[in-house]
Amino acid sequence: MKKILALMLVAMLALTLVACGEKTPAETTAPADDGAGEETAQNLTFKLGGTGPLTGGAAIYGLAVKNAAEIAVEEINAMDGVHFELQYQDDAHDAEKAVNAYNALKDWGMQISMGSVTSTPCVATAAETYADRIFAITPSGSSTAVLEGNDNQFQMCFTDPNQGSASAQYIHDKGLASKVAVIWKNDDVYSKGIYDTFMAAAPGLGLEIVSDTTFQDGNDTNFSVQIADAQSKGAELVFLPMYYTPASLIFAQAKAVGYEPKWFGVDGMYGILTLEGFDTSLAEGVILLTPFNADSEDARTQAFVAKYQEKFGEIPNQFAADAYDCVYAYKQALEDSGCTADMSREEICAKMIEQFTTMTFDGLTGDGMTWDATGAVTKSPKGMVIQNGAYVGLD
Amino acid sequence: MSLLDSIINGISLGSIYAIIALGYTMVYGIAKMLNFAHGDVIMVGAYVCFFAATRFGLNPLVSVLIAMVVCTLLGITIEKLAYAPLRSAPSLAVLITAIGVSYFLQNLALLLWSPNPKVFPNFFKKIADDGSELTGINLFGGSLRISYVTLVTILVCVVIMVALTVFINNGKLGKAMRACSEDKDTARLMGINVNTTISVTFAIGSGLAAIAGVLLCSAYPTLVPTTGSMPGIKAFTAAVFGGIGSVPGALLGGLTLGVIEILAKAYISTQLSDAVVFAVLIIVLLVKPSGLLGRKINEKV
Amino acid sequence: MKKLGISKASQKAFTTYGVVIAAFAVMQIVGATGNMSSMLKGMLVPICAYVVMAVSLNLTVGVLGELSLGHAGFMSVGAFMGVTAASALRDSGLSAGLRLAIAMVVGALFAGIVGFLVGIPVLRLNGDYLAIVTLAFGEIIKSIFNNMYLGFDKKGFHISLLTDKVSAGLGEGGKLIIGGPMGIGGIQKIATFTAGFILIMICLVVIFNLVNSRAGRAIMAIRDNRIAAESVGIPVTKYKMMAFVTSAAMAGSAGALFALNFSTIVANKFDFNTSILVLVFVVLGGLGNMLGSIIAATALVILPEVLRQFRDYRMLVYAIVLILVMLIRNNPAIKNFTGRFRTGKKGGAEK
């Protein structure tokens, strides 16, 4: 019995090792045209890779990024100039698997990277891209730790601390409230990053934090205690640095106990209105900061939203918009710097660092974006308020 | 938040744990296996009910019935394909297979229904005279609120428990179940079809899972492919807490766990509430090593 | 083999050593000739860590016969404490190899201590109740690391729970090492495949010597019949504790090795699912069968990566493979078939 088993396992192992050596034919979006301008087209097709959670609890973010990047690549490959071959690998929101996924991409021959979708995996892959000198720009890995200790990892989204202090400033400037409650997710890098800077900025702006409660993974359905704490301590505004899924539960449970404060969210709140089956009246009056609005009048945004909806049957969220911008930023940077696909990764990386720190980029998530040497983007979040089931600009 | 509020919230949370724990405890009592896929059957039940009610616009009761039928069939299929061939295998082998089934269901749900959360409709509300929606009742002049979902959950939980107890203690099938749980070989010698009995147990457990899924998602209305996993683990803990294999134990364990969790959040720390819950569990098991209502197993020498 | 006068037990041990050494040699040759893919190269250290996790859990589950669902908790202790030690020694001038060794020893030590403390209540229980308590401890450990802040400066270590009081109190040149839910970032990656190989060998030597010693026979006697063992005067608690603490300490060193291979580590990585994953390695490889654990751990760590070609269906295929392997392994027909060749060898481990 044991021998058979051992044999079987050894066979499986041998098979896996062999397969490891082979090139993995995974999801690639090859350029549409092969014929036109052979010489130049060949030289300008770059292998672009990224990792993200395509399975597991965080899959919603990874899939949004992958889908939007595919749309951008398709559009760009139909144009003249730089073309991309895109490959996304699953990291299941885990640092270990992200490094494996990154290595799979490296074996495939990735030249430029879109980092990882979520923060913790992105910190892990940033160390790898730094060691291998592959340039990376993450659409959504927003923690500052992503940028630390490297010169070639950039961000398309603004960093978390940026959002925390901006939120406190916003609440103060608009005179929204003086007594504030915070509910945050204390095992999440994203939530914790925003919380820390919000708390640091709040006292200086005359905001009194009357209630400070948390939740965790697997403990994120019953918010009765957190809501009751905020209510009993008379908070006029509740700050929610979190994604919209738990927020939707908080709104429903607060309404059930008749608590109606002002709600203030960050960019993770964006997307709550398109939750299937969500009663949008629950989110009436919620204020949020977001760089992207799918209802915007902007022609490019509308074209993107229409295409995304047609292909994937959903309204894209800000993750998708950031990913779309990443690919276009690459197109602009590669074309302006005159990179060709036969250059080494080191050369491309050096040129990209130079290009990204000097160029200005207009995308769906903001106009006139620039990057500093650390890789952080400067763009300002827009204040939005939810009115009659739609996001309405505040300024 | 007053102590009474906390306790009511705890009971509301606990009654959901209890109803999931019933599924664990029944299967464990008879098949002596930890069915880790139970939480994911709950998720499937909730999805089926969600689609029946929203996409096809069916009556809530019909939707729940459809979910029950689907889950029962799913439970029987899983049992026949994955667990029945392992009847004579060590119990750990079945445990691992159950984990495989759990992965399978979660990833299948991810592919079929996408990771985007669905918001479960609230079946338990009524329209008041002035046209506004009522989702609960107020007691003591509005100082205490209990939602209909909580009331229904507790009621359903008690009804199921009573029904199960009656079913197990009376009737041929119930007797067969008890016999199987005592000693499978002897039961077989007495002319009981052990395989059928175990299949029936799975069918009942999975049917209950559908109800649990609907109640879980009515109380906490976001539905994603991983919805069932954490409540599943908590309910499993509750089942052990109450004494695994015991039907009243599941109810008691679930309610106790829910109340402790809410009290820990309210009075100790929202950050460490899970740690507190598990610490209490450890202490209880040290005092009563076979759970609150578990049967003391006499060791044969 | 019997002609040479080698006992069956040591024959088994030597086969296991041989396979591990051969695998190491093959990997080194493949690596040296430059034929190794980046993916495989990147997975070598994690595989070593998981192999150590699997053999150490096999000591608890297979040899001692107690189901543990919280093994990742000990890995977590080893990972956090090991990395803390390595970070604190970063500017000490010690070589990377030495710092890695110290980190693994520190990880093992702390995990061993936690194992002892956990063992006191846990080993009083039996069966599924024991299992659920180990699960509970795993969750508690995760919860604590998620809320722990630990910094280091010239004056030594500073620690606080729940809120970060450490950063503010750090002196000149001090740094925050464990940042609550952020875990540890900016880890210097000093783990190597060779170190992983040495760790596996040490663990195997310890386990085989333990199993084939007087203590090991006592432990297996307790597994097979506790009451009988007790009645012939075996101190049950002592031997149970011995196996449990050894197992925890090994998991701790595996944790340190694992964490020092990544630039960041968070407490949520070592959750219930990781404990279950390691348990799957053990059960698949066979209870009490160390070689089986090693092969199963390696195969199952590589499998999801190889399945990348199935794209979206990857994890679905993984689940199906897992179920099928369990079904085939326990198929009575296959058992009968192999049983014909192996009569009279009823493995006590698979009861």
C-alpha cells in the first residue's frame, strides 16, 4: 500500500517538475495584428505581467484589475506604436503565492510588471522586482510599505496615509462633525494604514474621536457592538476606512437600530452602489473620497465603462480604472522614452524610472498625475456624496 | 449598549451558529466524521435561494424549499461520491476528503457566480400602516429592539431541534440512526442498512444547511463564495463546545458562543474578541472535557 | 538488507535520509547547470519549510496519535520570533548563515516554550476535543500577533499590545519590527535552500532517533492503548509532552526559515487554513510515514503552481486531485491488491 502510494506521489512529483521546466502557456492576450510592419511591431511588443487574487476571498479585486488591463491591452494593440502581451497570475492574496506567481511570470519572460493587486503580496513582489531590476507599477497596492526600500516600484493609486489625513482634513474643512467614531479592520494593512494617519491628523483639526472599534476577517458580519458604541457615545460622523462589503452590512445594521449618523468612506467604499441586490437607500448621504467615478461625463471613462460592462457584465470599480490607467501610463512612458522590446530588463527599468518621475499622465483616475522618486503618485481624491443612488461630486 | 442589548445580539448571532452546528453534530454523531464541507453547503443553499428569489422572482418560501431540495441532493451526491467509498478508511482520510470537497465547492461557486458580493434580500419585514418598512419589534417603549430575523432564527432553531429530537427518539429511521451511532457493525447485524441510514443523515444535515444559509444571509446579507467557511468553523467550535453528537448541545453551544462573542466585543475588546471566545472554550473543555452536554465516554479497559 | 543486520526501523530511516540527500543533490546539480526555472528556484525554501512542518506534525498526529489543528500557530511563533532575532542582529556583523541559524534556534525555542504552555491543558483532553483546543490556540496566537507591536533599539526590546506605543518610545536608531496587522516588512531574505536541507536532516535525525528509542516506543504504546500503557507504568503525560514540544519546536524553526525567505510576513498567513494544509500533507503521506510526508508536502506545494496552465480552473482541479488521491489511496480493491504482497505487515499507524 505505502509503496504504491509513494510511487504515485513520486510520479506526480516528477510530472510536476517536468511541467515546471516547461513554459506555462497561461492567459496571454497576444497582439491582434501580426502582419503590419513586422520589424517595428516585433520590437515594440512588451511582455507585461502582474499578480493578483483571482481566487479566494479577495478575488473581486484581482479580477477587476485583470479584466480592465485586458481591455486596455486590447485597445492599445489595435493602435500603432507600443504593443503588449499581458499575463496575469493568481496569488490568492498571499505573499508566498505571489512570489511563486511572480517567478512564473519571470519564466515566461516578463519585461515590465504591474506588481500585485493587494498590499501584502505587493510588498513581497516589490522585493523581487527590485532584486531582478524589473520595473513595476501597481494599480492598487496602496500601502507605503510597497514603496519602501526600492526605487523601481511605483503606485497608480494614492497611498493609504494620504487618504487618512485627506479625510480628516475634509471633515474639518467642511465642518461635517466634531464628534467622530471610527470602525476599522485591524488585521488589514489597507484599513490600518488609513486609520493610523487619520488618528494622527484628527486631534490637530479639532476632531474628537469618541469611539474607536475594530473587526477582523471572519468576524466581519456582526457589527452590533461597534454601532452601539458609536451611537451611545454620540458620534455625529462615522469614519469607515474599509472596503464596501463590510460597509454595506454596517449601513444595514445601523439602520435596523435606528442610528443615522453621517457616514464617511474612503476609496474602498466606491462600488457599493453596484453591489447586486443592495438597497441603495441605505447608503444615501454617504460621503466618500474616490479618484474614479463610473458615472462621470468624461468621454474616455464612458467608453471604458461601456466596454467593461459589455465584456464582463459589471460596472468597473476604481481597481479596474487604476489598472486601465497603468497600462496606458506604460504605453506613454515606453513610447516617450523610446524603449524597444529587445532592450534588457535593466535598461527598460532605468528608462522607466527616469520617465515616470518626469512625465505627466492623464488617465481615468485623474488629470496631470506625476510621480516622485519614491514611486508615490500625486493626485487628489475627489469628494463624492451618494444621492438618490448615484455618486455626485461634492466640489 | 446595555447588557440586555448585548445578550439579545448574542442570542441572535448564537442561534445562527446553533443551526449550523446542528448539521455538524448530526453527521458527527452518526458517521463519526467532521464534515468540513458543511459550511460550503450552506453557501450553496444561500446562493440558490438568492437566485430563486431575485432572478426568478419566486416567493421566499418557494425559494427556500428549492434551496433545501438542491442542498439535499448536493449532500447525497457528495456523500455517495466522496465519503461513502471511504467508509472503512481511517477517519482522518475522510476529514481530508471533506476539506477537498470544501475547496471544490468554494472554487466552483467562484467560477459560477463570480466573486462579486450579492446582497441577500430581507424576507422578514412587513409594511407598516404608514407605508414604512418594519424589520423588527420594539419592546419597552423602543429601548429594546429585536429584529424579525432574530425571532425567526431562534424559532426555527427551536422547531428544528425539537423535530430532530422527536425524529431521532421515535420512529424506525431515528432508531436506526441511534443504533448506527452506537455501533455500526452490530447495527448491520440487526438488519439495519447502515449506508442508507448515513445517506439519510447527510440528506437531513444538508437540507438544514440550506435553511441555515438563508437565515445566515438574512441576518448578515452579504453573500460571497467564502460566506460559509468562517461561520462553519465557529459553528464547529460551537458543536464541540456543547458536546459534539448531542442535538441539544449544539443549540446550547451555539447560543453560548454567540453571547460570549458579543459580550467580549462589548466589554473587553473588539480586537481580541475571537481570542477571548477561544480562551473561554478552552477553559470550559478543561472543566468538562466532553463539552457542555456531551456524553461521557467510558474508557474500556 | 536484513542480511546486513540492519533493523527494519533503521532501514526505513536510511531510505528517508537517502531520498532527501538525493533530492538535494539533484536540485543542486540542476541549479548549477542553470536549468532550473525561477519558479522552482523560488519554491525551494518554502518546500523545505513545509516538509519540516509536515514531518513535525506527523510526530504529533502519526506517532503520538493526537489530531492537532493548530500547527500553524507554532510556525507563526517561530516566524515572528525568528525574524525579530534576525532583524535585531542585522547590524551585528554576523554572517547571514549564522544569523539564519540563530533565527531558527530562537524560533524553535519560543515555539517549544509555547508548545509546552499549550500542551499543559491540551494533552489532558482526548480526540476531537483535543483537536478543537489546538485549533483554538492557533487562533489565539494569530490574534495576539495581529495586535502585537514590538520594537528594538539600543536599550533592548519594547513591546505593547493592541495599540502601537512602541514607535513613539523608540530611541535613536531604533526600529519597529512587528507592526500589528502589518506584520513584519522589509525582511532581509537570508534563508537558503542549503539551510532548509540541513534543517530537514536535523529534524529527521531527531524524529527517527526519538521514534526508535525507549521514549518513542512509549509514545507509540500510548497511541495504541493509553490505558494499557499507563497500567505498565509509562508516565503518559511526560511522553506526550515530549512529542508535542519537539513537534512545536520543529514547526517554530520551519516558521523562521519560511519567514526569512520573504520580504514580508503577516499573522494572517498562519491561520487555520495553513494548519489544515499541513495536516493534508501528513494524512496524504501516511500517518507515521516520514518519507510519505516529505513527498506529499513537496508534491502538494508544487501542484497548484503547475496547475497554473488551467488558469481559472486551477484551484478547482487542485480540489478534484485532492479528493481523487484520497479515494484511490483508500480504495479497498487497491488495498487488497497491495495487501497480497505485504501480508502480516499491519501498520499500527493506520488504525
